[in-house]
Amino acid sequence: MLYKEERTPASASQESPEAAHTGRGSLLARVLTIGALVVVVVLIAVLVLGGSSGHKYTLVFQTGGQLVKGNQVLIGGSPAGSIDSIDLTDDDNAEVKITIDQVLHRGTTAVVRTPSLSTVAGRYISISPGPDNFKALPDGAVLAGDSTTTPVDLDQLFNAFNPRARKGLQDVIQGFAGIYADKGKQANAAYKYFSPALSSTDRLLRELNSDQAVFSDFVLNSSKVVTALAERRDQLTGLVSNTNTALGAIADQNVAFDRSLQLLPPTLRQANTTFVNLRAALDDIDPLVNTAKQATKNLDPFLRQLRPVADKAVPVFRNLGDSVNLPGKHNDLQYIVRALPSLHRVGTPFQKTGIKALSSAQDTITFARPYAPELLAALGKLGQASGYYDANGHYARIQSASLNLFNYNSGTQALNPNTLAEKFQPFDFSLARRCPGGATQAVSGSNPFLDEGRLNGKCNPADVPPG
């Protein structure tokens, strides 16, 4: 404030020039100080009362969503600004200009919200700001396309139905009204569990969404199961019917079932005692197991060597299975075994005759058996004998004209020519009764073969080649 000094004329007349100059300087300083205070107060008032006009952005929605100028703009559920204006763009979208007190960043989205589907009043814009580490949006920035979402009104939902569907929906709503008529108290008691049910459903869906691959496989496999059940609905009907019959039979035996349940606790107690004793027995088995480890240490290489044998045995046993039981008639061992009784009945009368024939042929077989090597050698070596040749040609080409060309002189051990009359005398085949091996000269005396005396009297061991 400025204070005015009253001076007497005497004092005024007595004031010196220096004092007057000092008084004018003090007055000027006071004026400047008061002016600076006024400027500071004005700046503070502008900053506090007027402040900044906020950050302005433009939001483009498909429809205005029944927004009006002055509706709130919320961020995180708290008021952050309001709608300045709503205009129509050239492509018939709603252009909403807002002013908020917060800087937005890239990644920000805006949604037109309604308090409920049944009201058209109180619309507001809910903004989900982008991350703070993203680039800030400048004032006047436009958010459109994927960054904005327009609400769907209940009327739009109803308009999606044809008149017949709307009439059906009306009947459903009226039916619900009839269901809940005079049942408000019971409905309120049921609604108490509605929120926990939704929470549990939300947790369930969140778990399903956390592993979509497994859930997709589950849906596909469930579809296959349902398809398989649909293809076998007749069998499933029979299964349900049989299950009903089985459960009915169990219900008919409810007394015995009740008795079984009464006996179950003591049975379980006895089983518990048995298992306790078995635990002690297992401790006693430990030494046996430790001893068996030494005996089975070579089992692994044995099993490795056994594996290729088992692999090769698979086709053998498969063929054996086919030989025992092959699909079809009269082609496997099973058929042969079934035919054996008939064969036995048919062959029984011939057994005695067969046994008698074998007994009669025993001496002949005994005599002929030792000569088998000579017979087979003769057949096998015949080609070799005819293959050699000398100056006269092949060996097989030289043969006697008669079997009585010579006779053997045991005194001189030489072959003497027979006379013409002797040459045409019948040859006595009984002279040749050689034993097996008797046609070959052997210094060791290992021949002829008498078969441990069985050929004595049937062949002549002395009938050997000369010399």
C-alpha cells in the first residue's frame, strides 16, 4: 500500500535536496515491488484457474454410439476429460474430438461404453492408454480403425433377426417372465451362486485358453468319439439297455450287496495286516534278490543274443500257427487230427496184415541192406567207368562175348581158356555168392562185410577175386 506523508511547511522548507532524492527512490522501489507481486499473482491464477487447455485428440468411430457433447472420457475408470464435439466425416463415420488431461501413447484404444444394454443414456468413452515406453501421440492425433470400437446396441441385435425369430424371442422372454412370476425370492437365492459360477467358468475358460493346442485336440478327438458313437448308435442303445438290465440285477441283489459292503471293512483291515506282514517279508527277500543279481548279470548279453533268434523264430511260429490252424477247410493239422480217428478205424484191419508182411520181409531186408553201398556205387560210378578210355576205346566198350571164356585154376592161380564146348555150357550163377565188399581186393582183411554174423550162410566170404 502507498502511504502519504503529511509534512508541515516548516519541515518541507527545511528538507535538503539529498533527502528529497532519497524519498523519490524509495517510492519507486515500492511501486516496482507491488507490480511484481501483482504479475506473480496473475500468473498463478492463470496456471491454477485457467491452466492448460489439455491434450486434444480425435477419435473416429463407425457410429456415434448415441454420444453427445459433454459426455465423459474415462481412463482406468476415472474421469480424464470430456467430449468437445461430434462431427460426420466424408466417409460417414463419427469424428469425436475430446480433451483430456493426460498424454496418450501409441497403442492406445478407445471404446464407447454403456452402463447397460437396456439404456441409451449415460454413454461415455473408455480409453486404454498405450504403454508409457511407446512414442507419445501429438496433440490433434487421430485414432481410427483398430484403435476404436463402437458398441452394439440392443436394437441392432434385434434387427439382426427376421420377424419370425423376433416373435420367438419375444415368446422366450415372456416365458421367462412366466417362470419367474411369484418366484422372486427363490430366484434371488439362486442368483447368490451365479457369481461364483461365472468365476469358476472364467477360470475354466482361462485354463482352456492357456493351452489351445491341447484343447483343439480334445475337441477334435471328442468329435471323432461322438461320430463313432453316432455310427454305432444301435450298439450303444443295446449297451444302455444291457446296462439298465445289469443295474436292475444289482438292485435286485441289494441285500447281498449291503452284506458285501458290511464285510468290506474287516476285509480291508485283514488286507492291511497282510500288507504289513508282506513288508517284513520283502526285507527277507532282499538277500535273495542280491544273490539273484549275481546269477542274472549274464542275462543281459544272453537276451541280446536271444533277440535275433526270437526275430527269426517269429515267421517259424507264424508258419507253425498256419499249419496248426489255417483259415479254410481241409488244409491244416487240425483237420488231419480230426481225421485220425476215422483213419484209425479204416486202417485197423490192415495193421495185422502189414505187420505180418513186414515180419516176412525182415530177412530179405536184412540181406539186401548191406548191399546198398554197392548198388548205389554202381549206379553212381557207372558214368565215370564209361568215361575213361584207352587205345581200345572206352572201358565200357570192352566186354566179353560169353561168360565162359575162361576158368580159374586155383593151383596155378591163372585163367585158362575154355574149350569151344565149355564156352557154350550154361553159366552157373550160383558160383558167385559174394558178401558185401567181396568184389574188391583188400590187403587189410576188412572185407567182406558179414553184418555181425547176420549174413552167415547167406553169402560166401571166400568168394573173392583171384589173388
